[in-house]
Amino acid sequence: MSTKLSTTEITDNWLEANQSYLMREIKHIQEVIENHNQQAQGILDQEKIDTWKQSRKLQASSPTFEVDGDYFHHLVTQPSEEWSSALEQLCEILDLSLFERNILLLCAGRELERSWSSLLSEAQGNNQQDYPTFSLALEVLAQPDWSALMPDAPIRRWRLIEIEPGNSLTTSPLRIDQRILHHLMGVQHLDERLTDIGVPVPIADDLVSSHQQVVQQLADIWLQALNETEILPILQLCGAEVRSKLAIASVTCTLLGLNLYAVSAQALPTETNQLNLVKCLCEREWMLSDRVLLLDCDELETTEASRESVIVRFIESINCPLIITSRNRRRQRQRPLITFDVHQPTSEEQQLIWQNALADMAPSFQGQLEALVSHFSLSPTDIQTACLKVKSLVKKIEQQSDTQTEQDIALKFPHLYLWDICRNQARPHLDELAQRIEPSSIWNDLVLPEQQKQILHEIVAHVTQRSKVYNSWGFGSKNSRGMGLSALFYGASGTGKTTASKLLAKELRLDLYRIDLSLIISKYIGETEKNLRRVFDAAKSGGVILLFDEADALFSKCLEVKDSYDRYANLEVSYLLQQIESYRGLSILTTNLNAINKAFLRRLSFVVQFPLPNVQQRAEIWQRVIPNQTPTQGLDFDKLAQLELTGGSICSIALNAAFIAANADESLSMKHILQASKNESMKTTGLHISPTRNLLEKLQQKTLNSNKGEI
């Protein structure tokens, strides 16, 4: 009664049998060379020569190597017709002739047998020629065939051997390709030349339902294509979800019983010979180990015509299954191309991932997960990483008695700590494109009319209650413009626009990133949209307020259309507003302009004017801007309020006056503020006389009179 072997036992059994078979075949080639050497020296008798020739004829008459195959099956504990050695598989797949097969064994023997060095040099009559050559192969191996030396012959076309530099083709050293040697030994690994330009493919965890549907569609398309045409179309996965696209491709290949590896399109060589080598290696991987190529176009950093030409040539000429990932759709050319858009998991799917990842801790976040999903659109991997961090810290704190402040917060308010973890998870995407501003402002720092303050409170309400209104109350299905929240802050420089943005960020516990639109705007057609798209793609993870500072650079282009340039300028503004509407977070634009096209204003959620402060407000700003611990003497805030300054200028003057007083080792007084005010006036107006400078002179005179000459 036979005993069924386990998969591991079968694998180990095959590996052992395969290596024994390979070494037997190499030993046979060794005998051939030894017989050749003895014949050349005249020490081999005729009987042995006849026996050797007869064995070569038997082998030559069996193109499928049945005799050798039978020997291999005897080595396996449970023989099967499907089992064959790696050597036999290679010969069958690549259609190698007997002569080419033996050349391969000749080169493999040189790598695996130390004694072959002297054997080969003796066979070629030269102590320096201790390596295989075509000349030796043609002389000693069965069925010598000159066509095997041609560049398009399988052994050369598939780069099974390397021809090292030499004086001629027939005498140049031959060496077996390292990847092929490992394959003959039964060990499968990706060619290191592909690994060098490769992209890591993450282990695919359980996919969300929407991504599983994409997997099923991809698999069905390839299966249908194989049944009908045997030509697999290119599958293209588009969108900003890089990890999700890789996971979908990986699971699709696993479902079809295939292997996946990824190569960076950015790293493809531009030199033709090197590009052809990469293409050959990719095709060889498909033939030898069912490896499917994924061409990663997500990280392309240039749109140069030469680079694009290389990528197009590679895609159109490679003859193996191909999956392309890219942020934007690549257009179809000659080869069939089927495109799928991969989106972030839905809100419901993300919430389920959170619950599963938090496991026993999930009840502690009851009611908070919906808010997390509303503000952060993280990948499954990012969600699992965030949950591991919070669970690890909470467990560590529970085992300690002397907890620190941050740890106390994490234990008592784990949802706040998890919120901050999510903010950190999203930050790396934007740090290279924008400047993160620490939100340190509080409501008392902002002096504005009550109406403007009320609008700011409404913005906070819109952000915090967005999930309830759009999802629970169903307003999301009624909104055709998207769920993005936008605000325009306009007014003179220094009136509090940036301070208000910081205040909103702190109130909402969100990161504030400043994007300088003057650096985004480009004179080249299409570059502005490309730069804006990069910013919004990086911000999709959420937890971010985007501050487009100095939007004058863009809104100043909103002109009456007189020519094609004006039309394109307006299109740039329209594109920005489209991106803002589709962005799930809060976007703030600031400008010093007072006149903006009403058509664009209607597309903004909030418009807040930041007026110049009046006398009463200026007095209030003066009082708030000087800290309580600052030593002061004789400050008259009512008099200072007569200076027609913005809040930003008042802050700057107060700080500079404090340095002047500290340097003089005196308390902060009117004379220090007046001196700093003069410097501020000179900075903003130059040599021109302004109303503020006139007031400064009058204020200085009043102060002199009232203090009897003491300022």
C-alpha cells in the first residue's frame, strides 16, 4: 500500500532527484571530454571508442531525451508523467537542440566541478584555456551545429550563456548565465538584473470588497482572452493608490496561479542594447517561471520625449503578460489595453478595516471611527500601522506606574492619540511639496468684527459635522459638486488671514500646509495643472488643511477673455477649483485683491473679508500682543491705536520694540514703540511720506509734551 507524500516531501524529493540527474548529465559530458582527451593522446582503445560513439548515437536519436527522462523518474519516490527535471523543462520550453543542451551542460560543469579547469585546458591544448568555448563544443559534443552559434539561436537569444570578450567567436570564453544555473539546480529566483530596477511588491492582505471586484474582473479578462485569442491584453491600473494597485495585481496573479514582480519604468535603460536585454530577461522569466511583469509608471519624474519613447517601445515590443500601474491613463497604441481606475476603499470599507485592526479596542473608539474615516483616507496598510502603534502604547502604559503626560493622554483619551497618529501617517505625502505650519494661534489672537468670527465658527462646524450631514443625513447624494470645503480669505496684508488659518487648524486638530501658488504657476501650458495635481494627490490621505497663500498669482489672471492666453489662464483657476471641490478636506485661499470674478466666487463655500482694524480694534490688538510678563512703563494703548496699522504690523512693531528695550536694559515704553514704528513705516513706505508717518510725528510730539520731555 503506497503512502501519499506531503507537498514539502515531494518538493524536497524532486530537488534531490533533480540535482542528482543534473550531476549525472554533467558527468556524462565529462566522460565525453575525457574520452576525447584520451583519443587525442592515443591511449583509448578501439572498443571504448566504439562504445562511446554508440552511446552518442542513442542519445542523438532521441530528441525528447526519453532515456534520460526515465532515469530521472527512477530517482523520484513517486514517479509521475508530469514530473521532469529542470534541464528537460528548459530544453522543451526554449526548444533547445541536443547540441545546445550539451553546450549548456558543458558550461554548467565548469561552474560546478572544480576538476574541470584542467580537463578543459587539456582538451584545448592550452593551459590558459581552462574554460568552455564554441570551438571545443563543436569538436567534442554530439550533433555539432554551426547554426547554434547564431545570435537568434535559442541558446544565445535567451541569454542562456554569456560570451566573454575574446579574439574570435569560437575561442571566446563561454559562461552559463547565473539565473539559468540556479534554474537547472531547481532554485527559482528573480534575475538580479531585474531586481536592480525592481519595485517591491507588498504582501497582499485581505482586500476590501471593491478591490476584490477589480481582481475578479482582471482575472476574467485574461482567462477569456486565453480561451479566444491566446493573446493577453495589457491590464492598466490607474489612480493615486499605489499600494492598493500593487496588491490588486498581486492577488490577481495568485488567483491565476502566476507569480508577480515589478520593474520601475523610471529605471528602464535608454540605451537600445540594454533595453533589449531587460526585455529578453522579462520574457525569459515568464517562460521559465510564469512570472508576470508589472511596469510601475507611478513614480515617473519626467515627461521627456526620450524617456516616454523608451517606455512606449518597451510596452509595445515585449512579449509577455504585462500589467501597468500609473497615476494617469496611458493611451492605447498598437497592443490591446484595458484600463481600470483603482480608488481608495470606501468609507464603509475603511471603517470596517479600522474595527478589525483595533480588535478588542474597537469599543473604546465607539463614535470616533466615523470621524477618523471622514477626515483621513488611509490605505489598509496605513490603518493597520496606526492601530498597531496605539495598541502597543496603551499596552505599555498599562504595565507602567509612572506615566508621562503624552502617555497619560493616550491612556485616558486614546482616540486623540490615534487621531495624531493618523496625522503623522499622512504627513510624508506632502512634506516635499508644501511647508507645514505649526498651528499655535488661539481665538484671542484674532481681532475681527463679530460677523467674520461667526463665519470662521461656521467653517469649523462644517468640517466637524461633515460626516453626519453628508453620510448620515444623506446630503452627500444631493451634492453634485463634491464634498470639498473651500474658503477665500481676502484683505490687506497683515489683517489676520494666516492667523485665522492657524486658528482653524488648531481648533480642528489638523495639519496646516502652506502652498505658495507663485511657485505652482508656470508659464508652460499644462505645467500648472500638473503641479496642482501633485499637491492634491499627496493630500488625499487627509488630515490636512491646504493653505494656498498669495492666490493673487492665480486670481489676477481671471480677466475678461480677450485672447487664447486669457482663456487658458481662466482654465487654470477653474482647474484649481475643480480639485478643491473633489478634495475631501478644507482648502483656504488668501489674496490681497478685493475684486475677483464673481463666477469663481460662487464656487467657493465661504468668503471672508479681513478689513483693516478700526481704532478700538487696534487698541485691543496692542493690549493682546504684549505678553503679561513683559516689563512695561507708561504705555498708552489709546494713543498707539491712532496709528493706522494692520494687526501684522502691530505684532512686528511690538516685537522689535521689545528687542530695542531689552538691548537698552529698560522696560518697554512708548519711546521704544515709536522708534520701532518709524522703522516699520520706513520698511513699508520707503522714503515716501505716509499718513502713518505723519501720525507718528504728531504722536511723538504729544508724548513729549505730556511727559515734559521724557519719552
